[in-house]
Amino acid sequence: MITFPARCFLSAFLLSTCCLTNSVQAAANEAPPPIRDEIPQAVLQGTGTYRWFGLTIYDAALWLPAGSNPDTRQRFALDLTYARNLYGNKIAEASIDEIEKLKFGTAEQRQRWLLQMKGIFPDVREGSRITGIHIPNEAARFYLNGKFLGEIRDPEFARSFFAIWLDKKTSAPDLRSKLLGNLEKTYQ
């Protein structure tokens, strides 16, 4: 038989555990600082993991303004948390390869974009977080662990870059599906 003081302690313990769980879940769904600053009222749309030949490369999260659909006419953010060390130049080259597979931009544009990305993208370590912000009709802005890296002021680049993850012809359709969730068919 549980005594009254033990029941009180147990009740208080269960209540505090429940509150702690709820606050941890709320924090997990709260946008990181650069996203919060760039997109007030941002909500987490979806998350997924990108793997290459079974190796985890990064975890991705798509953030949208509350109550909106992801499209190229609004701000949204893609947040990548790397699972391994990678060179910034290799990240830029892989990005251009994906943009080329999607048939975005001319050869000259892709070369210019590659040079711009190489000037912005740093080497990353396991746990590093690169956040990309899509700014419609203007640019793509990038942050490393919340610190501003730079931006590429070219609306066609911004559309092409985020298409790597969000276009219907992406080379990672499972990740796209997880990022977009129930909005998968609405992305333009």
C-alpha cells in the first residue's frame, strides 16, 4: 500500500516529468535563431535524413511561415545538421551537380553559382548546422550555426538551390516527401 506522502511525491514527480517532456517537445519544434529572425512565426513542416550509400550525411528540417504552403513566392528555411565532416568546396560542387541534374540555369550561371557557393560554404564538422533561407524574387541567405555566412542575390539561383530538396525531380524523393509531408503535392 502506498502512503499518502508517497502518493504526493509520486504525483508531483509524474506531473514534473510530463511538464518537462512537453517543454522539450516545444523546444524541439521551436525555430533556431536565424530562422526565427528571418521568418517570424516559422513552424516545422517536416524532417528527414539524407543518406549516401547507407552513410548518414545530414539531417534536414524544412521551416515555413505558419499556415502556408512551401513555394518559391515566399520565405522558407532549410536547416541541415551534418553528421560528418565535409569540405565546403565539395558541398558547393555537389549542389551544382544536383542543380545541373534538375536542368536549372545555363552552364555559365552554374559556373558563377559554383564560385559564389565556394566563397560562402565553409568546411563543416559533425554537428555543424547550415541554414539556408529562401528569399523570394531576391536571394538565398546562408548561416553556419546561427552566424551569417553570406547570400547569393539571384532569384534564379535561390529557386534552383532549394529545388535540390523540394523539386519533384529531386534525386532524394524520400527526403522530399518527409520534408514536405502532407504538402508534397503543393510545392511549385
